[in-house]
Amino acid sequence: MSSLKTYQHFHTVENSMCTKHGKPLGLYCKNEQTAICRSCAESSHRFHHIVPLKEEYEVKKRELKKTQAKIQQEILERKLKNEEIKHSIELSKDAADRDIADGVRVFTALIESLERAKAELIQMIEAKQETTEKQAKVFIQDLEQETSELEERWVEVERLSRSKHQVHFLQSFAYLNASALNKDRTDVSICPARYEGILRTAMVSAVSQLTETVSNEMKMLHEAEVKNIRLSAVEVTLDPDTAHPALHLSDDGKQVHYGDAQQKLPDGAKRFERGLFVLGKQSFSCGRFHYDVQVKGKTTWILGVARKSVNRKGEVQLNPESGVWAIFLRNRNQHFALSDPPAPLSVNNNPENVRVFVDYDEGLVSFYDVDAAVLLYSFTGCSFTMKLYPLFSPGTNDSGGNSAPLIIDPVILKP
């Protein structure tokens, strides 16, 4: 229907009179989606689906309200997504500025360390050269003084050699012999200074200073990274639409435990059918995030992350190839990284609180004993191509021995 015809149609409806028969428009043809009068219904529309106009009006009004609500929801979602993207850009810029500042500080410290070592090298070489020059100057002054005295003596000897007066000759000769210098200067020498040892010492000192500077800077970076990890904490709640029917979730979505009786739940596409798993509501596709889970009093559990495409209906393959990065406790104290094949972990004491940390961009999934501040295991070099969801399994009840729930800790940002 063209815009003109649409306008004319609604204009006619607004007048509530049929232009063809001049009768009230009290019916609605669902086939042609237009208001009609009773005469139209009995003639050109007699084989069509006809309903009272008021009835169709009420139906369409209800549908319109739903459409309005849906549009408002979509507007809100887009506004929120827009704000989320803007916030992500701000966070990215803050991170870039922070990393640039850290990088400039680190390399400035390294350059200053090398500059200090260079200055020390120059100072040591110049000091040695100055000592050598002072020693040579003393020798030169002595030699010049002695040379002058010897030249004067040479003149006297030359004059005496021409003397014909025997008494004067003998007396002068005795005096000249008595005042002779008799100094042997053949061993006097100044060796050219060599600086290889000083250079080697300076290089050792420079490396030592550089190592110390790097160590200090690495410590500062590590402290900053630990702080950033604390700041990467995210609120995680459990998604009831994904939970296996035997898993019972708390009202706040923070706890899950196994129930002996399966619940009657809608079998949606998101729900796990065979594996005793539940996913978090939140998904992540960039940056860093972590959450802490209380596992105290449990004999078995599985914690980790899973990609969006993880199998929900068949048997869940627990390895990175199938999109699951997780660790597993069984028999109270046997811990495994669910690689392929599973790798046993050396854990001294059973953790009571486990941290799941993910760096999506770096392809890293790490697990920590929160209280002991010990790394339990890391999956490295992971290739993430889709959204990741927190993954939880409290395990079976184990005759009451594993009845304690998994509890997701609330986010508390500590200074």
C-alpha cells in the first residue's frame, strides 16, 4: 500500500464510514488488513477472515504496546551498549596512558643507570690519566733541571779543557768531579696508561646497576600488576537458564549445590542436559577479569571458563580443544588441570577460596589459592575467538560429604 493510499485508508477509517456503501466501518478483514462495512463483508470480502473492528483494534493495541515496550527495551540496550563502549574506550585510554607512563619511567631509569655508569667510567679514566700526567710532570721537571745543570757543567768542562794553567786546571778538575751529579736516569720511564681493566670494571658495575634497576622496576611493575589484577574483579552471578536440573541455585545467583531430586525446568537451548554444570550470566570477550569462589568443605568441584559454543546437550568434553579451561578436585585432595590428558597438580593444602583469572587478549587462564596467594595452574597461549563464560560444577552430593555449595564471592575493591 502506497503512502498516499495508506493515508487515504486511515483517513477513511478515521471517518468510520465506508466510501463505497456509506455504512459504518464495524468489521475488519484480516486477509486484506483493512476496515470494512457489513455490505463489503457480504460481497467482495465474503470468503475472507472477518472479525469485529473493535476486537481487532484491541488486539492490535495490545500488540502495539508490546512493540513499544520492545522498541524501548532495544533503545535502552543500545544506549547501554553505547555507554559500555565509551567506557571501554576510556578504560583503554587510561590503560594506554598508564602503560606509556610506566614504560617511560622504566626506560628513563635504565638510561639514567647507564649514564651513571658511563660517567663513572669517564671519571675513573680521567683520574688515572691525571695521576699519570702528574707523575710524568715531576719526572720532566727533574730531568729539565738536571739537563740545565749538566749543560752548565758542560760549559765549564769545555772551558777547562782549553786551560793551559796547570794549577788552575787541577784545582778546577777536582771541584768538577766532586760536584758531579752521578745520577742514573736510564730506568726512568712513564708507561702509557691502559684502561681495559677500568673499562671491564665499569662494564661489570654498569651491568650490576642495570640489573638492580631492572629488578626494582620489575618489582614495581609486579606490584602495579597485582593492583590491576585486584581491579579486574567482576561481579559474577549464575545463569539459571543454563543450570542442569539437578543443580539448585540461590535466589541471588551466588550459590549452587547439588540436589538429589531433579527439578522440572524448561529444556532451553542454553541448559546443560547431561553435565552437572552452570554458567555465569556474564560473558567476556576482551581484557582481564577475575572472580573468587569459596570451595570450603567440598570433596569435588570444577571451576573455570567455557566458550559460548560449549556443548550443552551431550557429554561435555573438559579440555581446551572443546572450549573449556578448568581445574578439577576429586576425592577431597586430588587436583587436576583439565588439559588433554588431565595433568595432576601439586597442591600442598586444599584451597578454601579459588580465584579464576583470565587475560583474554594474552590468552591466559590462571587459578590461584586466594588465601595462600599461590598459583595453582595456568593455561597459556590460549586462542580465544568467542565469548567466555564462567563455568561451575559443585559435583554430586557424595552421600552428604559434598553438600556444601560453591559460593561466588562479592566484589570488594581493596586499596
